[in-house]
Amino acid sequence: MFYKLPSASIVGLDCLPVEVEIDLNKGQTAFNIVGLADTSIKEAKDRIHSALKNSGFKYPFNFRVVINLAPADLSKEGPLYDLPMAVGLIVLSNGWNLDLSDSFMVGELALDGKVRHTAGILSLALYAKANNFKRMFVPEDDAPEAAMVSDLEIYPVNNLTQLISHLQGEVLITPIKNRQFKDDYVIPQYEMDMALIKGQEFAKRALEIAAAGGHNILMSGPPGSGKTLLAKSLPSVLPSLTNEESLEVTKIYSVAGMLQKNLVRERPFRSPHHTVSNVALVGGGRYPRPGEISLSHRGVLFLDEFPEFPRTVLESLRQPLEDGTVTVSRAAGTLSFPARFILVASQNPCPCGYLGDPDHDCTCTPNQIINYKKKISGPLLDRIDLHIEVPRLNFEKLSSERLGESSATIRTRVEEARQKQTERFKNSPVKTNAEMRNQEIKEFCRLDESSLELLKTAVEQMKLSARSYNRLLKLSRTIADLAGSENIELQHLAEAIQYRHKEQE
């Protein structure tokens, strides 16, 4: 007796087709799962045995069960195959004639037959729709996530008995309606607000520019000057995720098994500790999963105490900062994850933190200062658009009751600038000024004669690289957008120049 059910394997953020083939023959009782399955799949035979017994279904004793997950050369992992394997076994054991070729089912089985949460439901639902499946059976907890995909009937399954009853036409499961993005959106309430940060107007301006154009920023200053507070306030001035961006981010969190809401509507803010490993930051593993930089996609990656991160970890940021993707190569294959984020880094000017402070003496030796600064390579610094100093505040500013501009006011300007970019790049894959390629820079970053002279002087005196030259133009374009100007003017370029890395002078 032979039966076959369709399924899929999650590879990166996408899926590849898998067929669950079940063969049942009389003989000595045995249960084997083949097809390059990992341990969690091989253990499914014990889960299925208990789930069938506790759900009131007969287990095929005195039968030899072989389940093949084809193709055999594709590695499979995770418990998502529990449900189709159990259903196929029940159908064969009872000799039923059920055609489930247009149905797609996934889910982990508990020992009592309950269907548990499975990671990557959104990717699996998108695969099911793309391959013209009519209906999808998913764990009840994951049904709202699957329902984000339109034109696909989603059936929430609580337990194995309920599913079999539905397939036999006895007690039908009611499919849930497809979700609309607008139904999930609630204006977020941010803990941090720019209005509550005393002073630091220069740093706030730099963060506004970073938010408007998607630029990277490095803040340097003594301990307690407010660098971390400023960084944590950045999400409050970022524009809301578009529907397309929201789906991208939700897909990443779904595959990573970190989706806590039905849809990610707030821009991610990730702040890994400086002891983070290379794999945790970039992504990878035996079965590659997204790392911190992909979990920051369309949001903010905050690296506090920047020089304290291992150099190998920091150097792994080079490709993502340039290309917006990260490529993970393993023996089993090569996968790419999206990683288009705003890098916000903070550092002290020296190990003790008081180099250049007028009120504190620096206790570091020259060699300590040099070695500290060497921890961050020149090519990495070259990829950061805004370099700013965050000075320590005096008593008058700390005790002042005067509030600055609120995050809502700043966010309005940022959204207006982003809207200009959306219109500008409507026929291009580029979304923000920071993502501009050479052709966009040539078209949208033209300078007049006086601006060209200033740029020439800056390139010669600061010894700017070709990358720095292009990033300077992108930054100028963002400043012009915030000012509501069609063209980049002299003052926009002059402001952009002051944000370049001062040690290049």
C-alpha cells in the first residue's frame, strides 16, 4: 500500500518542494523515515505512534512502515512533517480513498494528538499559493499568520482527530478569512521620545538625516553623554513600514521562529551584546537561519561599545552594509538573506572614555589609544555616512525644563523626505537614498559649479575614497530632501561634509 502527500522544506526564506511518500507492507513491525532527515524528523515516529494511540486511531502493528521524504538529496529539518506523515498513515491503515493532492498541511504533533506551532508558516503559505494549492491546514496558533496570504483557504487545526473528521466530511473546520494589513496596524507607542533628551541638537539632527535616507551613523563621546539613549530613540522618528516591507520582515521572523505577533508592523530594533558570535550576527548554522543583521532588516542594528566587538565580527558587516544582503555559504549550499538596515554604532574616544574631555583627564597611554582606534578598520568606517561627536552635557542643560522637538514632529519631516524618495525611485528597486547605485547617483545628485568646487576641495583635503565620494553625494541628496529642495545646493553639501570621518583629513 502506497500513499503520497505534498509538503515543502524551508531553505533560507523560501521553500523547495518535498513529497511525503508512505509505504505500508505486512511484515515485522518497523517504522523507518528516510530522505536525509534530521534528528527532529526521525523522532517523529515516536510522536506519531503516541498521537495515533491517544487520538483513538489504530496503529499499523505487524506492518513495516517506510516514509520517504523526497527528493533524497535535499536536507530536511524540523517537525513540520509530523502532520502529513500521520494523516498518510491513518489513510493507508484504514484503506480510505482520499485525494489530498490539492491540500497542503504542516504541523508538529504532541503526544496527545494536539497540533503545535511550527516556524516558517508564512514562507510555507506563500509557497502553497505559488504552487496553486487550494487549501492549507496549519496549527490553530499559526492560522492568523498563514491568513496573511490571500487566495488560499486556511484551515486552523487544533488536533489530529479534528483534522481527520474534517477530511472524512463529518465535522468540517471553518476556514478563517484572509487578513488585511490595515486590520493589524496600530500606531506604536515608543518608550523613548526625542523631546525628553536634553541638549544634543547636533546629534538629533544627524539621527533625523539617518532616518530620512537610511544612512549609517557612528556616535563617539564620553561615558554618560547620551549615545545609547539617542540610539534607542531613533525608531521613534522612523516612518512606518510599508505593506511590502512588513511582509518581508514578518517572513524573516517567521523562519527564525521569533514571530510573536501576527504581523510585524514596527521597524525592528536589534541590539546584540559585544560578545555576539559571527554566526549569531550574520546568520548560519548547519541549517542556515537569519542572524541579527537580517533580523534588523528595514530597521535599526545598534552596536553599543563598537570597538569591543571582535574584529572578525565587525568585518563581516562589510558586505551587508554595501549590498543590503548577506550570503551564507555552507557545504550543503549557499543562501542569501536580506539585510538592509540602518547601522547605529557608538564608541568612546579611548579606553577610559575621556580623551579630549575638558573636565576629565584621560588616563590612557598613547599606545592604548592607538590600539583602541585600530579595532575598527578603515574600510568599515568608510561605509558609515555620518560620524558625530556626542559631548558631555553641562549642568544647565541637564537641569533645563525646556523640551526639544518631539519625535512625532521629526517623524513628519522624515516621512515627507521618504515620500520624495518613493516617488523618485518608483521605477527602481531602490527605496532610499542610501541604496542608490551609480546610475541613480548620476541622475539625481547633480551639483552646480560652486558645489563642485567645494566637493573638489573636500575630496583633496580629506583624501576621500570613491566610496566616500558617492556616500557624500547620497547624504547631500537626503539633506536636500529634508529641506524640500529639488536640487542639491551648496549648504546641503557643506552640511554633509561635516559628517565625514574627521581622521581622514
